[in-house]
Amino acid sequence: MRGDQINLQNITARSATSPPSPQVRDGGVERVTKLIDVSRCIGCKACQVACSEWNDLRDDVGECVGVYDNPVDLSPNSWEVMRFNEYEDEQGNLEWLIRKDNCMHCAEPGCLEACPAPGAIVQYANGIVDFNSEHCIGCGYCVAGCPFDIPRISKKDSKAYKCTLCSDRVFHGLEPACVKSCPTGSIMFGTREDMHELAQSRTEYLHGRGFENAGIYDPEGVGGTHVIYVLQHADKPEIYNGLPNDPRISPLVDAWKGVTKPLASVAIGLAALTGFFHYATQGPKEVPKEEYDEVEDAETHEEDRT
Amino acid sequence: MSQSKKERGILRYGWFSRLNHWTIAISFVLLVLSGLALFHPFFWGFTALFGGPIMTRILHPFIGVFMSVFFAIMAVRFFKDSLIKRHDIQWLKQIKDVLSNRDEKLPPVGKSNAGQKLVYWIMVFSVPVLLVTGVIIWQPYFADAMPITLLRLGALLHAFVAFLAIITLIIHIYSGIWVKGSFQAMVRGRVSKAWAKHHHDLWYQEKMDEERRRKESLDRIAGQ
Ligand code: HEM
Ligand code: SF4
């Protein structure tokens, strides 16, 4: 490694790397979680601004397309986007559902599974999934691997970018920039346990307010996420701008990246070896000497004739 | 005169066929090495051959398109010689005899034997699939425009078909080492009559018939 990683000891998973990463010091590291309480968000986008500020990102000024989403999608320069949804509930009331969309920091990240470049994607003991631009080759496999459509490849430097959960801030004991900036307290940050407790009490509160289906979004299909939501309608995550109901690493990605590749690699080696051993046991395929003489005799014969 | 003529033997692959074959062969090996580097970390070291990991990623698809163009030409030119005939099926049934060098038991075959024809057909299937799926996953030019399922399918198919093509390539290269004279045939273009008769008797007979007819017509002209 080239000293480009903030804290080597705390890497617990590394892309395209089979041997285990250092884990001895895991014991002292608690997993962190960012809690996004959708029911409290007013859509002011302070968090988006704080994200750009802290990470020195300046996206191009876009165009208004008739909705509040701005920019309309994630980009290499916009690691989070507020997504606005107008939803008519069962009673016919209009609800404005605003979801902060960013990397979910899966416990079992699809990007990390797909990435072919050793160390371009790492996961720290505290659960944060980080891209290391130094090792990224810009192949875009992480885009195919992600169940949440998060990574974006830059047209400027052909490297993959996404929310880091402010891993740099967190390493120094600070909360992520978005958390710091939120005026309503809808983004909270702490240990996984604390955040679940908080989310639970918010859910109960929402139940009391008549949102019977309020609940926590912490999808099991990806081993849980280190960014969790409190949703008013946890039974229908799709209404929050297509939040997947049961996200998991696509079976296509599993088939592509799972056991088939090591097996195929071994098969390629064996194929070459088989050739060598075949040669060593059966010998080359040659034309027997007699046949040469035969054909030659016939030739000379014919030539004598003419 | 007769001596040098015998040395020259029968023309098996003309200069264009040879040039084209080796252009494809070199590109293909480069594709295999650069592709494998991304295929599994086992092979990550191959990135050193291409100027580093990023250059490997950038170069691979361009070599792929380059190779595909020349392959298309070869596919057309070798098409007729690669159609599977009844004797090819028999030859395949006796694959054990083939592998144990019991050549005297094998049925005579044409310009290509069934093994060579299979290599042809597997590649005729693989290269277009690799080209299409390769374009689908090609960053930064095309991949961003692809729906996610297509992207995943493209990556999956590219890897699987590449595996098929690599195994086929290994068999193909090994045959060139194993069957003495076949490598020479693709380098020099010509084979001895004995070699042709032994390995591709039907083709040899055809060539001999041609020669005889040519001679006869020459004789006829001379006689007039
Ligand atoms: C025919 C044109 C081809 C094109 C356009 C193409 C394109 C690509 C692209 C875009 C990638 C992703 C990495 C990168 O951007 O460099 C890739 C990966 C790969 N290619 Fe190709 N390729 C072609 C032919 C081939 C051939 C002939 C082989 C070998 C038989 C091959 C083997 C591979 C392998 C093994 C990978 C890694 C796949 C993985 O990581 O799952 N490719 N190719
Ligand atoms: S683009 Fe970068 S981070 Fe994404 S899979 Fe490729 S090497 Fe890994």
C-alpha cells in the first residue's frame, strides 16, 4: 500500500483481495450508523450544501426540470440528492415524502464484490464503505454491482465516486457534514445500537401519530446498511422514489463474481497443464517416415514419367 | 527444379490468410492477458504488461474492436472450409484415436478436421458476443447509457464467453504444438505432400486432382 489509506489497521474488507485484511483491532471499533428520519425532513437541502462544502465538490449548475430535485440525479460531484415525492395516502391526503438519497454503506456491499481492482473499494471496521481513487481503474463494475444505483464514474478522471459517509471526519471523531448541518435533526449519527434505539422510538412516535406502517429501513438482503431510514410507510419503500423493497446483490452479479471465477481460473490453468501432460504422455502427432518416402517415391516416379 | 518444387509442397494458407491469422492471434493473446487481469485477482499481475491497471482497462476494448474487424474477414474466408461434413462426425466419434495418435484408424478429412472446425465455430460464436457485450460494459463511452440489467448481463456474458474462448484458444495453441507441421503451415504457408496426405487426405486428393487436370490441359495445349 502507498500510504494513501487513512487507517490501514481498520480495513476489514478490500476489493479483489482474497486473503483476509487486518482485523485484530476490530474489538475496540464500534459500527457506526447514520439515521435519516424522513418524517422530520423539510427538504431544505442544507445537507446537500454541507456535503459539497466539506468534500470540496462543485457540480455544474443544472436546469430546473419542474421538480425540486436539484440536481436531478447523483453525479461524481453530487454524492447526495434530496428526492421529492408527492404521495396520496389511503385517506386521500397529499404527503410530501422527501428522501435523502446517498450511499447506504451496506454491510455486504455489491460494489466491493464486483470491483476487480485490489483495494479500490474498502470497508472499515466501523462499517463505512469507501472508494480509494488511487486504486480505481474506472471500469464501472461497481455500478453494476450496486443494488442502490449509487456509484458514478467521472467523465473528468474516469474514477468512481460516491458518499464516503465523511470517513475522514468520522476517523477524527466528528459526525458527517450532512448530520452537522441538518436544522431539524432528521439526520442523526452514532453507534449502530444507539441509532437503532433512536429509530425505534421515532417509529413508535409515528405509530402514535397514526402512521401505522411507520418503520425502520435497514434491509437484510445486503446484511443491513450503515445508513438507515425511518419511513412513514415502511411497508412501501418504493414510494420513496424507488427505494428497493428487498435490495440484494443481483443474482446476475453473484453468478458473474461468485465461485465461478476462481473455478474458471483454475480450469484455465488445468487446460494448459493438460496440454503439457498430453504431450508428455502421447507425444507429438507426426507423419511417419515411411509415408514421406512413399509420397516422395510416387513423386519421383511421376516426374520420371514426364 | 524438381527438388525445390518438392520442398515448396502444397500451398495451404496464402500470404493474406497468414498475415490475418497472426494479426488476430497477437491481438487475441493481448486480449486474453488484459481481460484476465480484470477477471480475477490471480491475474492482476498481467496489468504490468500493459502499462498499469488503468492502461489495461483502457486498451483492452480497443484491441477487442481491432481484433473483431480482422476476425470478421477471416470468418468469411474460412466459412466454406469449416462446414461440418459427415466424415467430421465420424472423426469426432474417434476422438480417442485422435488423441492417442492412432491416425491410421481415422477417416480421411478435408482441408480442416473436425477439431479445427469446432474452433472456428466456437470463435464465430464467441467473438461477436464478446464484441457486443464488451461494448455494453465499455466505460466511459457506452456503459452509462445502458439499463442496469443489461449492464449486469453484459458483464456476466462477457466473462463467461471469454472463458469459453480462452479454453478454446488454449486447445487451439496446443494443437499447433502437438501436430508437427501445422505451426509451420501457418508460418510458411506450405505443407509437404506427405503431411497433407496424412492429415487431410480428402484435401490432398482434391489438390492432386487439380494438379493433374492442370497438367493434362497443359499437355493438351502443348500437343496441339
Ligand atoms: C471483441 C471486442 C471486445 C471488447 C469491445 C471488449 C471489451 C471489454 C470491456 C469494456 C471490459 C471491461 C474492462 C475494460 O473496460 O477494459 C472487458 C473485460 C474483459 N474482457 Fe473483453 N472485450 C472484447 C473482447 C474480448 C476477448 C476476445 C476476450 C478474451 C477471450 C476478452 C476477455 C475479457 C475478460 C476476461 C474481461 C474481464 C471480465 C470480468 O472481469 O468479468 N474480451 N472487455
Ligand atoms: S470503477 Fe473503480 S471502484 Fe468501481 S469497480 Fe472499477 S475499479 Fe472498482
